[in-house]
Amino acid sequence: MFKKFVQMMLDRVEKQLGAPVDESRYMAEHSLRALYAFSKVRDFADFRRVLPADVYYVAKIAAYRQEDCGSCLQIAVNQAREHQVQRGVIQAAVDRRLDALSPELRLVFRFAEAQANRDDDPEARQQIIRRYGDQGLIEIGLAITSARMFPTLKRALGFSISCSRVKVAV
């Protein structure tokens, strides 16, 4: 009975995210405790309090472009759309057309991309702190971290979806 409830909840999550959560279904089948522990990660993966939506999701998309080109990147795009980030901004970030982004979004994109590639950019970090404060930097850091974690788990469990075209428009 409880597993049926969990499956219904996962159906709801899939509908909300617009992408399959096969790795979560696998955990539900084999370790409900692991699924419960994993479910707590969503709190930090979606944590945004001070950053504007476009800044947050450009950082997320930039990092996901480095880590995943399938369902995780699609989820970030879907979430950006849900939070009313302009379609043109989302498409530019997905396509890495930095010239189509404002200077502030370009800075965030480059910083997130560099961090996802294990490159540091202290100057960009300082610019981000000046513009968004330490809390904004932390939110960008959490966005970058989540972009590594979800695709890594999917690959480890064998549920990584090979590269697919990301859809920005509905």
C-alpha cells in the first residue's frame, strides 16, 4: 500500500518536472530509505531566496550543460519556464549564445560554467558578491552543485538518458 502511494507521488513529480524520474522509481523499488534520503536533496537543489529567477536559472542551465544533455537539463529548462524566465534567455543559455544574454547574465553563465568545469574565477565571484551579496553567491553555488549531483546519480544507477534535444518552447 505504501509503495503504491510512493509511486503516485513519483507520478506527480514527473508531471511537475516534465521528465522521467526513473532513478527515483528504482530507489522506491529497492530502498525506500535511500529514496527518502534523496528526497531531502530537493530542498537545497531548488533553494532560491534572493536571486532573480533569470540569474538563478541561467546559472543552473550553464552548469547542467556541462554535466548533462538529457533529462536533467530539460528539467532545469522546464523549471525556468515555470518561474517565468523569458524564453529568449533560456534558449540563449541552452545554446550558449552569450552575446544574446545581458552582461549580468553573461557573467553568471560564465561563472557557473567555469565552476562546473572545476575552474575558478575569483574576479567573477567578487562581481557576483557585489551584485547579489553572499547569499546570492551561495544560491548560485547550490545551483551548480545540484547540476552535478542529479546526473551523477542517474549515471550511477544506469538511468542516464543520452543526449537529446532540449525543448524550450511548449
